[in-house]
Amino acid sequence: MGILAELQNRIQKSGVLIFFVLLFFYFVFYTINGERGLRRYLHLRKEVGYAEQLAERYSREKHELEEKVRLLSSGSLDLDMLDERARTVLNFVSDDEFIILDNDDVK
């Protein structure tokens, strides 16, 4: 009976060890692949970086448009800017003029 008791004791100890090893792998797997895991974190960091770039681009465009509006305001009217906008919006050209438009400027 001593051998059976020793064998049963080893099985119980190894069962506990196996349980803790499986529990360890479970937590490691979900630390990497889980909903709040490392892969998700890296993906979200990439998305945040892209969103920051997009926000910076829109901020620059906003400042450019604000500058154009400032130049067209009644307090500080820039006649060259007014002439340029009128020609662009109304498609006005004299007979002796040529206009080369850049696609980025036409909106």
C-alpha cells in the first residue's frame, strides 16, 4: 500500500502543478491577445498616431482658411485676394489672359 499512496501523492502534486502551469499560460495568452492585451494596445497606439496626424493636417487647413477669411474681411480687405477669389468663383478671365489653376487651390 505504500507504493499506491506514494503514486497517488505524486499524481495529486503533479495535478496541482499542471493546474498552475495551465493557469499561467491562460494569463499569458490573454495578456498578449486579450481585449485589453498587448496586441490591442499596439493597434490602438497606431490608430491614435494616425488620428493625431489627421488632426494636425486639419488644423493646418483651418489656419489657412482663417488667413484667407481674414484677408477678405471688410476690416483688412486685400484686393489681390478679392480679385483671385472672384476670378476663381465666377470663372472670370479677360480675353488676353491665361489662367493656370492648381487642383489644390480650387475648392
